[in-house]
Amino acid sequence: MRVLIPDLPEFRALDVPGIEAAYYRADQLPDGDFAGVVAWGLPRAMRERVLARPNLKWVLTLTAGIDGWPDLLPPGVTLYNAHELHDAAVAQHAAAVLLASGRGLIRFAQARHWARGAAEHGPLWTLKDRQVVVWGYGHIGRELGDLLAPFGAQLTGLRSHSTPQEIGAALAMADDLLLLLPLTDATRQIVNADVLGQLRPGAWLYNLGRGELVDPAALLTALDSGHLGGAVLDVTDPEPLPDHDPLWGRSNVLITPHIASTTADMSQRAAGYAAGVLGQLARGEEPPNKVELEKGY
Amino acid sequence: MRVLIPDLPEFRALDVPGIEAAYYRADQLPDGDFAGVVAWGLPRAMRERVLARPNLKWVLTLTAGIDGWPDLLPPGVTLYNAHELHDAAVAQHAAAVLLASGRGLIRFAQARHWARGAAEHGPLWTLKDRQVVVWGYGHIGRELGDLLAPFGAQLTGLRSHSTPQEIGAALAMADDLLLLLPLTDATRQIVNADVLGQLRPGAWLYNLGRGELVDPAALLTALDSGHLGGAVLDVTDPEPLPDHDPLWGRSNVLITPHIASTTADMSQRAAGYAAGVLGQLARGEEPPNKVELEKGY
């Protein structure tokens, strides 16, 4: 089975029986037909060229999200994702930012002066008895629940089948609202002025899903009014966030550049994961994580 | 039993059978004799005046450390501390800063620009398989171990009876060296140029113990040379750290103003803890956490 593979040392080192590798770069696509493509750092322009090849049967995307792929896929091409590759790191990143806001680390990291007394310290809390609402509760949310249990945090998960009543009740009691939703037509700007207004004064918002989940104007208004205690954004709208954006430089806003799942050994881990899936495909087995295109994730 | 109690609403609300409260402020001490004192925000100058009263039998200090008290205590006066009051918050704070450095939160909190690509992101890691060495492994260390287990961190504890060989082996493998030691003659500047030199290049230092555990000049040298990956300091030498100190404003140094155990409900928790101990003393029971003065903690 001939497969398009990223031209990176970690992927070149793979040797999977039954797989003939054809290496691509961001600006160079090998000739001929392929049964599938391992998509890792594949620019959007290149995707269409890959999908135009006849006889393509599957795409394995190693990124956490699948934005863009479903709309591009021709009929009969199967999409697999690789959420296992990202879940553990994202869950740890979520724990990191939930703790960072409570311990004042955002403002202390910016300070050049020893703050004295409670007024200068600002509010400080631990995760004990903290009401953490995870909107988009799936693999990552469950892993986060395991991480936070010893801290005494109270986790509430909202899923796609949660009722408006359940959502309303969760928002009303949330100290921390963590977004892990995929981006679909149903979730675009799901966090708007109305939703932010339902949060308790001082609640924090954490977006590790997609920037477009949040209405940026409503977010800014909620921060400026002081209703929102603060925000931690690993994804933004637009993304990258422009240098002149008013979200930069605030003592209660932490912006990380879409690195929630990034670790130094990311390419190594991605190649290892791809090898496992390629082995299954070569043996005619069905790999996990087939994307249900009608759901959008 | 007449007892000196802080003149704060949370403590005034206490009603412990057998305890007659006499309220003090930082600048005002009631007349007469006292069986004991609940020390909370008691300035050093005031301590000597309290200890000079005849018939004083015990001191309950609600702070985490006991610096200063042992040297002042007259013979026959018992010192109790209140580490339970602080252990849980300090352990959560330790987890917070261990995660913050790995997820790049210190430099991202300072940034006003969307970093692109691995070079700009800088090193990122999770706690999975991270070698965390806790120097001063006691109540807090054990609690931290429980918190970090689900993250996959590998915790090694060093105690006062650890051998030089054990210490050397732990330092050589540490990715993160966390100081939770009390300050004694034996631990003053225990982290010197030699110790820092035994760490792996890129290792991080976290001091949640006392500022004087670390030689400040050696720390600065190790940061400037790049041997140390970074440092997180909740305590400093001197403390407060002066505004002109060269540790401020670095992207790999986080300074927090001695707030590792602070939470918004701190006074409330302290008063509740004190009520429990006062009840035991009034009933003639031996409270926990009698300080072993010869050990210094």
C-alpha cells in the first residue's frame, strides 16, 4: 500500500510492513497514486492537490482538530483523526491553566515588583471545591477529571446532548468554564454575551477548543466590565491574534499560541502513532478514530 | 484559660468552651497573664513582649514556618505549629508552578505577540515521566505526590536523613528540583553553586521553602549561564525582593510574593484551625504539631 508520509526524520525512520512510503514536503508532492495520506503539517493548498489524486481511500490527520478536512473530502474517502496523541497533553495543559489563574501566576509573571498584602496580591484560590464546568466533555474532559480529582475540584461536563436547562444550571454555578468543544455550525460563537452574562461575577473562561467558539466582542466587553474574572485562550479569533489586539497585556488574560497539545517530543509521538495506524491499515484492520463526518468530529 | 487571640472578625466569632479570649492587635497588647497566644500576624517586636509575660505556657503559630520563634522561646514554653492549614494549598501551588514552567506560561504571560513555531514557542513539556525531586519531603511532599501521580510525574523525596549519595543521585537526574526545606543552620544556602552545578542542564529550580535556602549569587550565575532552565521563587533572599533585583523581568523566572499557602479564605481557615487546637488545650488534651525545637521544625 503506497502512502504519503511527511518528509521528517521521525517519519522516515518508520518501517511498517506492507506500507510503501512516498514522502511529501509542504511544497513538494510525489507523483502517482496513493491509498492514503498521513497529514502532518500539510498546508491547505496541498490538501486539495492530494485529494484530487484518484484512488485515495483515506486521510489520517495527526492534528487534534479536523477543521477544513470534512468540507474537502471527496465521497468515499475516510477520515481518521489522532485524538489520543493530543488528549493527555491537552488535559495537563488545562490543569496547568486552571491552577495558574487560581495561584495568580499570570499577574505575578508580569510583575516587576513584590506585591504586599491581600489587595496587591489579588484573589488567590486553589482548586479545592472549585466548580469547573467542561463544555465539550469527551476524551480530554475525562482525562482532566482524573487529573483534578485529587485537587478536590468539582467537575461538571456538558456534552452535545446536554439540555438547555443543564447548560443553564452549569453556567450559573461555574467558577471556571473550560471550552473543549469542536468547531461546528452549532458551536460557532456559542459563547456569546448571553452565555457570559449567565456566569457568576468573577468566573474565568478557558478556551482550549477553537477560537471561533467565542464571540470576541462579547469577551472583551465581559473583561472590560469586570464581570469575567479573567480568560485563558490557547485559541483565538482571529488566529494568530494580531499584535494590536486589546486582549494582549492584561494581568487577567493569558494567551498561549495554540500549544495546548505541544510537547518537545511531539513529532516523535506523532510518528509513533502513525506507525500503529499504518500497521492496522496494512493488515486490513479498521483503525480507531474514524471521523463521523455528519457530526463534524 | 485566658488566651491572646488576634483581633480579627474571623477570630472574634470563635466561642470555645473553657477559653477566655483577650484580643490583641499588631500595636496593642491586653494587660495581665495568659496561658497561651494564637500567633497570626504578630509582629516580631510584639512577640518579645508576649513572651515576657509570666505564666505563658504555649504559643500556637498559625503560619507555615516557625522562623524566629525557637530562638525567642523561654524554657518551658511549648510551640505548636499549624502545618495542616498550609499543606494542601502549598501542594497545589507546587503543582501549579511545576505545570506552569512546562507549559511555557511564564513567558506567554509576559508576551504581547503570538509566538509562531517551535523556536518562538520555546521548550514545552508535560509532567509525564518528568523527574521531580522534592528536597524536604514531608507532609506537603506526600500531598504533592498524590496530586502529581495521575500526571505521570516521577517523584523522588529527599529527607533530613538522606545520604550525600542519595542527594547526589537525585540531583543528577532531576528535571525539576523543588525546595520545601525548613530554614535551619544545616539548610541555609544548601542550594549553592556546587548543588546547582550537579543538576542537568535545563533543569528548573522551585523554592517554596525559605529564601535563605538558596545562594542568590549562585542562582543568578546559573540562570545567566543558561545551565538552569529557569526558576520559580515564592520566597527570596532578601525578602521582599527589591525592585532593582536582576531576577525581575526574566522570561524564565517567576517570582510570587510568598503566597504559596494563601487563599481568599485564609483567615477563616486559620480561625477554624485555631478553634480546634484551643478546644484540645482547654480539655487538657495534647494538640498535634508540637514543634521539636532541637530539630528546628
